[in-house]
Amino acid sequence: MVLNTAHGALDMDPWMAGLRPKGVFRLLGATAEPIAVASAHLITGRTSVSGSAVGSPGMMRRLLSFAAEHGIAATVEVAPVDRANGALERTRRNAARYRMVLAR
């Protein structure tokens, strides 16, 4: 499973090619642009694309438990709080890697 929280358009080919048979690409982030997925990925790999705006509290608990059991963690770029303005600017320029997190 690939759990995507990004809010921008993606090149879906590498993501779909990286899924195992019966793998799922799950969208949690919204974008106005259409998502283009080659039908060959869906048919030959028996993969799927699905989305969810917000899961139920029970679903979130199961998701977090699954992530903890399998050592799955978010990839983030950490910046000290005193550099919040710089982190915000990097985010606005799309220069941040994945998500920006401010830490003390």
C-alpha cells in the first residue's frame, strides 16, 4: 500500500509500478487536477487506486496500529521553531521534501 497525503498532482506511473500485485494506492490529499493511471497497471498488476477524505476513529486506530506494527513512519523535514518563516517559505516554493514539521 502507498498512502499518499500530498495535495499536488503526481506522476502515477512510478507509484503504480512499485505496487505489489493487489497493491493499493490510497489518496488522502486532494488536488483539482485529474489523476491519470495507465489501465495496464490496474489490469496486469491487479492494483487499485482509492481515496478517503477522513476515516472513522476506528479506521484511524487500525491504520496507526498497522503502521506501528510494520515500522511505517512519515517522511518529514524537520525545522526548528525559530526558523518557521523559512520553513513556510520553502513550503510555498515547493522546495520542502515531503512535509515540514516544526520542532522545539
